[in-house]
Amino acid sequence: MAEPTINDHLAATDRLAVSPAEAARLVGIGRTTIYQAIGSGALRSLKIGKRRLIMIASLRAWLESARQATEVAAPRPAHAIPGVDASETRNFARPGCIRKRRAVSDQVNRSSSSDGG
């Protein structure tokens, strides 16, 4: 059976707003992420007395904007880029790895040249 979605939950409760903890549980992320989104202004919330609430509509809008952002930012594989043959692509090592290896080999070379003197 599939896991319940936010729509399933709302159909059962018909709530208009939820607490940050419940919003995090519904979405499947941590409360800290919810509070960071509220703090940055990406996720709208309201405070009634001492209680902070997130409107379900705001939560849906925030999720939709996050989904769109990941679709835009997701790199396409080389074979999906027009005019690029997948056989022409190469896997390159991360630059940081090359620098680390080079630094280690330089240290080895320095210590071996100073031992011979």
C-alpha cells in the first residue's frame, strides 16, 4: 500500500493549517528545515497567540516552488543534450581530488629529496 500523502491526510481532517512539526511530518522533512523556510520567507506562516501555524495552501505552494526549482537545477545527462554524442563524454575526477593527490606527492618528493642530501 502506498504511503499517505498530504492530500490523503487533508481529506481525512479537513484542516486549513498545521503546526510546523505536523507540516514537517506531512512533507517528510525535519522541523528545522520548516523553520528555516519560514525564516527565509519561502514558506509563509502566521502566529495566533503563541501558536505558529502554516496554512496548507502555503505548504503546497512552497512544495511546488521547491519542485520547480529542482527541475530547473537538475543537470541533464549528456545523451539528453541535443548535438552531444554520449560516446564523446568523459568522466573527470573532481578537481579537489587531483589537488590533494598532487599535494601528497609533492610532500613525498620533498621529504625524499631532503633525505638524500
